[in-house]
Amino acid sequence: MTKHKAGFVNIIGNPNVGKSTLMNAFVGERLSIITSKAQTTRHRILGIVNGDDFQVLLSDTPGIIKPAYQLQESMMDFVKSAFEDADILLYLVELGEKELKDEEFFKKITNAKIPVLLLINKIDKGNEELLSEALKLWQEKVPNAEIFAISALQNFGVPEVFNRIIELLPESPPFYPKDQLTDKPERFFVNEAIREKILMHYKKEIPYSVEIDTEEFFEDENIIRIRSIIMVERETQKGIIIGHKGSALKRVGTEARKDLEKFFGKQIHLELYVKVNKDWRSNEKQLRRFGYNQK
């Protein structure tokens, strides 16, 4: 009889290396939001992939940065926790990238006692010469890692990495029910869908000053009724989010609703409101409320 395997596979790397794209490719669902802006991922998001004799618990963490304020410090706490419970570590780098932004995290990777898979992503953007240089560089920098060349966006090399993950998993019963896709509640994905549209359509500081709070989530057989609040730090930001005669807010709502209808497979009625929540990014009580400070 085949023994069951299960374990935590944690994905880390600099911002914009494609961690969320890789996570979604593994899971087969858009669990992590994806935009071209840094710091898109703020939380640690768990995606669960089940097979008859395995359960892979994939963890997408925020991109590694030097924290500038309390929110970013909380984001880096999620990355630190990824080292503590990992059975396998995926270190994702972009083709042409030469270093991790934080030396302390890099030392943890090179001294890791667990299997490390170093994935060189976005190889579709380069050529053989660049890839050859990257392979040589990372073999020298992280000698304890197995190296794979992939394109998460094109799904090139991703199945091979996943097969290797299954081989490396420790023997264990499943940690979660076999029909579960993630550890996050429905409201979390509502918040992320709205935040993704704000990251896409607003510039400068606006997307980083925003947090979403879904106050109501009522599910009937054919429709889900949702009421969400977009929190901003200043009155001027509130006006920008709403836009001329509410046009900007309407666009965010329409696009988020379409994505949520695909995600939940039901009709969505989404109401959006904008409120000022002054300096929430530096307020420990507020950060705890939004699920950041886990200490």
C-alpha cells in the first residue's frame, strides 16, 4: 500500500519575480492576485493541492523588502514564518537577477537543512546565453539547491518542479480536508480581488495606502451579496479612488465583480464604499484587525 505524503512548500523571493503566478500555476486557481507592481502580496497565502496519496501545502509569501513602516514589517514577519514550518523551500529568482535584497534571508536559504529548489523564472524573456550565465551564478551562490529553469506564466518546467516536490515530501497524513483549496475565508478573496483592481488602475502611493474590509457576505443558492469598504489614509485619496462622478470606483467594482463571479461560480452583487482610516499602515491595532500582526 502506498504511504501518504504531505508537507509545507514555501515560496520566497524578491518582489515581482512571479511567486503568485507560480503558486496559481501549481494550484490551478487564481488564489494569489497578480499585478506588475511590487508588494502585491501582503499576506501569506496557502494553496492546497491534493492527490490520492499526497497533499502539497503551498505558501506564497510577500516579496522580500527592507521594511519602511509597520505594515511592511508585518509583511516580513510572514516571510520569516515561512522558514520556520517549511518542509521544502522554493527560492524563486528572475532571469538576470543577481541577489536577494536581504542578506539575512539569503543566509537562511544557503544554510537550510531542508531541500531547497531554486527556480530561475521568466526564461521566456531571455536567451540561452543568459540562462547559462544564470545557472552558473546560482550554482555557485546556493550550492545546497537543486536548480530548475522555468516560465511560470507559460507553465514551462512547472510540472517537473511539482513532480520533484512530491518526491521530496515527507510521509504524513493530510493536514487539511481533501476538498479544501486554501486556508483563507471567502472574504479574503473578495478583498484581494478589489485590491488587485486598485493596484492596476491607480498610480503612485494610492494602492499602498489602501486596505479592504468586507463587512457583509451573504450567500444564497444563485447569488452572493457583498458589501466592502475601501479604506484610505487621507481625504484626498478618497476623492481619487471615487473619481469624477464615481467613475473610477465603478470601474473597480465592475472588474472585481466579474472576477469574483468566475471564482465563486455565482452571480455577485457587490457594493463598494470608501472611508478614511488615518495612518492605518502604522497603527498596530488596525494592522491586527486586518490580519497582519500575528505576534
